[in-house]
Amino acid sequence: MSASPDDHCGYVAIVGRPNVGKSTLLNRLIGQKISITSRKPQTTRYPILAIKTVGRRQAIYVDTPGLQKSPRRAINRFMNREVYNAIEGVDLIVMMVEALFWTEEDDFLVAQLDKHPVPIILAVNKVDKLKDKSKLLPYLDKFGQMMAYIDVFPISARKGDNLESLEQRILSLLPHGPLCYAVDQMTDRSQRFFAAELIREKLMRMLGAEVPYHLSVVIDEFSHQGAVVQIMATIWVERPGQKAIVIGKNGRLLKEVGEQARKDMEKMFGSKVFLRTWVKVKEKWSNDIRALQELGYHMQGRVVDIPE
């Protein structure tokens, strides 16, 4: 890729507590579904790079799991470690909070970001839900006193409100340097990765409050057979009762999950997909470091040492 003196390129981490809208924001900024979403907290488990090139400026967005103040299980500590790793070396941070709803986890995030010298933009999300917009100004003033944010943007990631202004500000802050990716590349993740994530998204959306946090999806086979992508996937849960819930009565829930995931895969991959899924039990995998490693929870190609 030939470099231009007008090139600007940089990494932009999107961080926040669980369920504040980070993945929705990322998908809106990119203009395509890159990160899976659901109404449940902790839907995102891995940092995902999403690349957008506008002219000679390339923003490499890093969607991160929600940072948790008191992670109880190994999987939660893994996700926290992924957040810390993701914000090291970025050029800009977008910190997301929810309008008029501040928690201890937001305080915890502020304390962590205070250690990083890079510019921080505050994105105050879900302003579309406010009935009385006059309450927002004192709320924004309070934020401005907590940290030296370079800018503050009230936004609605769901509806797209004020995202154009936010994006322009992000692009204006990118450092000078050659583009890191081809101008038409949108992510660094493979189709195999997205296949697993799309299955997990459907499970997150269709299951009750607890089961989604005790399951993981592993792609056992991903191959191209002519014009058809063949995918074999295993859904791992922690107890036989959870297996029965995921399968559903007469296999209906698992069939519906497979149908919805397959349709999204065909749309994303641009080809026909043949998908088969199995459900298996691996007891207490979410709190077992070795089991996490076996299920593919690694960081930057190496096994993660997750502190107790």
C-alpha cells in the first residue's frame, strides 16, 4: 500500500461498563454488523477490530468487553484482561456512559483510564430515552469535572443521533502515519470467528437470564464445499439442565437458533451455508482456566494467565 503525506491512521478503543452500548456504536460507525449485540450485559467477550477508511484517514476501532469492577469467574477476569490489553497502545479512547445513569463500575473505569495519557472522548449514550433533556446539561458538566476529556458528545448509538459529529472528531484526532489496512478491509477477524459469534448472539437473545453466561460456542469444522460453506459447531454448557434448555422441547429452540444464525451468516459471507450444531456439557468451564484455554479463550495468540 503506497503511503501519502496526507495519511492519518490510529487505533480507537471503545470502552465502558457492560451493556452501555459499545457494540451498537461500533456497528453504527462502521455501517455494518461487526459486533454481536443483545440486551444482556457481557455479550461481547473478545476485543474486535473494525476498520473504517474515510479518504486518507483510517480509524481502527477496538470494541471491548464491558469492564467489571468485581469479576467473580475466570471468564469475567479474562474479559477484564482483554479490556486492559486492548487499551494499551491505542491513540484515542472513546469512553461510553449512559445518560443520567452512573454506577460504581463507571467510577472504576474512570480510575483505570486516568492512568492513560491518550486523548479521551466521552460519549454519553441513550439520550433518546430522556424525557426531560434539560437534565442532561448539568449531568454533562459533572462529567467534565471528573476527567480531562478532550470532548463530550451526547449520542444515541441505537438511533444514530450525533454520531456523524462524533466520527468527524475521532477522524480529526488520528495521528499522522500510513494506513495499516487496505481501504476496503473492515475487520481483522475471520469468517470462522463470526460464525461462532452469530450462534452465540442468537442464544443470548433467545435464552433466559442466566444460561447465556454459562455457554460458549466452538467451530469444529469450517470448510468451503463448492458454493456452500459447511459449518459444524458445538455449544458448550456447564450442566445437563442447561443442555436441555438450549435444545428446547423437541429440539425447537436449537433449530430456531440455527436457522437465524445461518441466515445472518449467509448475509455476512455472501454464500449459502450448511450449519449443524451440537450441545455438550463441560462442567464449570467458565471458572476453569484450563477449560477456557481448551475452548479458545486466548489473548494475542498466547494463553492468558488469569489472576484470582
